[in-house]
Amino acid sequence: AGANSRRTQGANRVVTERVLITGGTGFIGSHAVEAFVSAGWTVRALVRNPDRLRWLAGQPVELPVGAVDDPATLNEALAGCDTVVHCAGLTKARRAAEFHRINAEGTRLLAEHAQRAGVRRFILCSSQAAAGPSTEEIATAESDEPHPITEYGRSKLAGERALRETAREMEWIILRPPAVLGPRDEQFRPLFQAVVRHGRYPEFGKGGQRYSMIGVHDFVRALIVAASAETGLNDVYFVANSLSVSWAEAAAIISRLAGRRVRPLRLNPALLSILGMTTEATAWFSGKSALLSQDKLREILAPAWVCSAEKIRRTWNFECMQSCEEVVRVTYEAYRNANWI
């Protein structure tokens, strides 16, 4: 079968071990590249900008230059690949159309080309945002009707539907992570900075909202499980730590690590709305995406963002190895070592 092939567990067929990972220069994608290389796969990382390879330096990976919304580059990138792990996506944009061009139509285009190239399995890194927030009392399950409340969430849900509609002979798995934390992440850097530098953490609305989370190392481990699974195919899974946290609890962990006291910074929803409109207007004129958009406000003022990880545990016996406290600690240490906080 050759050096770059393996016999799948519980089956007699041999499959190629070459995986195409999109978004390989980003936070989750770069960790996915490392994890698949360590697991013995031949890894090809689709690179939009060859000047942004800092996380991939020294990795034995193939680096075709291209993009999920550029059909001219996809055939070469997909040639000889057995599996696609689609981590690329847009998390900030000025217009809804930008989200949908990359997260929805980009997924459809990649899936169409993968189907024609004979790819066996397509794994989509979606988001809890595609399902929408939970209630304070009940965690969201995969069987619940999706109700995304942001353009980002709607575009990720559209990407899920595009994959389902496109994949015919091709197997597919959709993973929906909640907040992903870990080394190289910049999304939660401001929260850590606020605690470490100012001893404050944000409290939105009435406060106390709870959130699911997962460490990046656990999430990429779930990607490898999905790539190798022989059961549970053509389905959607939340993948998260079994326990949820509040901002106050996360801040308390950070404060203990930093050795300083922490207090809440209560933010009035009306004031936040005004601030959001101001930052959106400023971003519009500057040509950049707003850090605090109206979409982001809807997200942070939702009652809860908690999802159930029972289905993935029951199907593949998958559970997170890192507790929420461990995830926060590892992220804090990575930020500190990088002089980010």
C-alpha cells in the first residue's frame, strides 16, 4: 500500500493518509497541521498568503498556494487527497456578503471540487454560532433547530447546508466547537489582558452568562478522531468540555495565575449599543471590521452559550482531556511566554 497509507481500525480497506487542511496558517488550522503530522498523516496545507507561515515553520508539510474561493487553485491542492479538514473561515467582516462568500459559498466550492477529485471524507470545522445560543437552563443539542443570531453564525450554518447538499458519494462530518482557547489564539487575548493589567473582567447585561469552551489541543484531537472514524459518519457533533464557565470564573482562574485581585466591569447594554454603533461607523470609514459590532453585541448579551457534548461521547467515546481550568492555564502561560499579556 505504500508508506503513506494505513489500514483503518475495524476495517479491511487501506486508505491514503494525505489530508488537505485549509486555514493551516491560522490558530486552529496550524494546531491541526501539527496534530495530523504527529499522527502520521501526509499533510497538505492550503496557504492563501505564503508570507504567513510562522506557525508552520519546520513542519514537513506540502504548501500549495490557493484559497477556498479561488477555483483555479483547488484542483491541484486536492489532487491525491483522501481527506479534507476545512478549518478556514472568516470570523470578522464589514458586510454579511463577505461572511457568506467565504463561509458558505467557499465551503460549497471546496466541497464540489473535493467531490470531483475523489476525496473520501470532508470534515467541516463549523461553530456553535451556527446553532445559536442556549437557554440558561438547557444546553443546546444537535437535534435542536438551529437559530443563529449573527451573520457569522448564519454563514456557518449555510456552509453546513452547502456541504450536506454537495456531498453525495463523499462522506462528511461537521464539528461545532464553542469558544476555542489555547496557544496562538488572539480572540481572548483582550480578556486576559484586562485581568492581568487592570484587574477587571467584563460583565455584560445582568451578568452570570455561562459558556461552553474547549482547548485547541482537544479540538484538533477530535478532528483526527473524525478523520479516522468508521461509524457516526454524515452527522453533526458539538465538541466541548463537559462543564461550562462564566466570565467571572474564567477571570478568577486568570487572577490566581497572575497573582492579582480582580473585579467586574459592569457594562450597560444601552451604553454598549451606542459604543457598537460608533465602532461600526468608524470601521466602515476605515475599511476595517468592527471589533464591537451589533452582531457581536447580540452574541455577548445572549442568555447562555452552552452545548451538550453527549452525542460525540456516546458515538466515539470522545471526551476532553483538559478541564476548563487547565485550558485557561495553558492559554495564560502561552500568552505570557509570547509577551502578549
